[in-house]
Amino acid sequence: MSHRLLRFVVATGVLTLALGLGKLLDGDVRAGLPLFVIGLALAGVPAVLLVRHVIANWTTGFAPSPAMADPALRREFRSVGVPVIAYSSLWFLAALAILVSAYRIPHDSGSSAGSIAGVMVVGCFIAGIPALLGIQFIRCGQMLLHGDTGGIAPGLRLGWIVIVIGALATVGSLADDRPGYGKVALVAGCVVAVTLVNNLRLRLLTARVAEYQRQAGRSVSSA
């Protein structure tokens, strides 16, 4: 199953699950139960596959680069890996903020228990996106701490995705003069700036490792 189709199935399953759970809690068992079961099947199976994939990645060992033999590069690997791990906390905070918003919005509008539960299910699904980002950044940081250059490319790729989306959010928020959008632009701009610094440091580390490998190759050739 392709990733695009898998994402569509998961999104459809979550929406169906939210609708079915809402109807169940509002007392409409006849309509809610089939929707709940179908949604649980559509969203549950891909979720299990995703969890298995994440666990498999976490249990994979590290492959330290020969550049770790250089004390200066070893310190640089660690000085880059620690901020990447710390940066992941931003995404867990974003997931928490989404969950809090999903809980408060229907409560503030006086919605029924079914509506609240449905919004919470969708909120949990949306919150899972930044949570997965945070997990991936932690994994990249761990690989860098162990001198594994395999953590550089995923970190850069995720970083550029965040930068592009964050830049669009910043520009869009600045173009909107409604109250509150200035704060959104400020937060998005700060996230873009921090992510850009991380990506620049990853690029510099890549260049230094490549230079070390070139020098090591010349030394072997001359010997």
C-alpha cells in the first residue's frame, strides 16, 4: 500500500471513528456503532503498522562514522546532536497545545458529549503529526550523538519541510490583520529561525565529515 493511499485511509478512518463515537455518546447506537467499528478498522490497522515501523527504527543499531576518531569532530557530532534532541521538545509542546485546544473549543461552545468526544478524536490525530516529528528528531539526534551520519539526511529533510511550512504560515499570518495572528506569525517565525540554525549546523557537519574523509583517502593513497 502506497504512503499516499495509507494516509487517505487513516484520515478517513479517524473521521469515521470520530463521527461514530460522537453518535454513540449522544445515544444513537444504531447509527454510531457501525461507523465506530468501520473507523476503528480503517484507522487501527495502519496505526499498528506505523507503531511497528517506529519500533523497528528505534531498535536499529548505530553505525558510527570513522570521523569519530577525530576528537574535534566527535565533539561537533555531540554539539549538533544535543540541540536536535532539545529541538524535538517544541513538537511535543505543539502536540500538547493541539490536544488542549481540541478539549477547550467544544467545551467553550457548550457542545454535547458526543461532539466533544468527536473533536478530541480528530484532535488526537492532528496532534500525532507534531508528535511523530518530535520522535523523528529525537532519533536523528541520538544517531548524531553516536556519530552515525545516517541521522543527518533525515534531520535536514524534516527541517526543510518545517522551514517551508513555517515560512508560509508566517507570511500568511502577517498578511492577516485580525487579532491574534501577529502572535501566530511570531511563533512560526521563531520556529523557522531555530530550525534554520539546526539545518545550517547539520550542513556544516556534513561538510566537515566529507573533508575528513577526503583527507583520510589522500593519506591512504600516499601511503
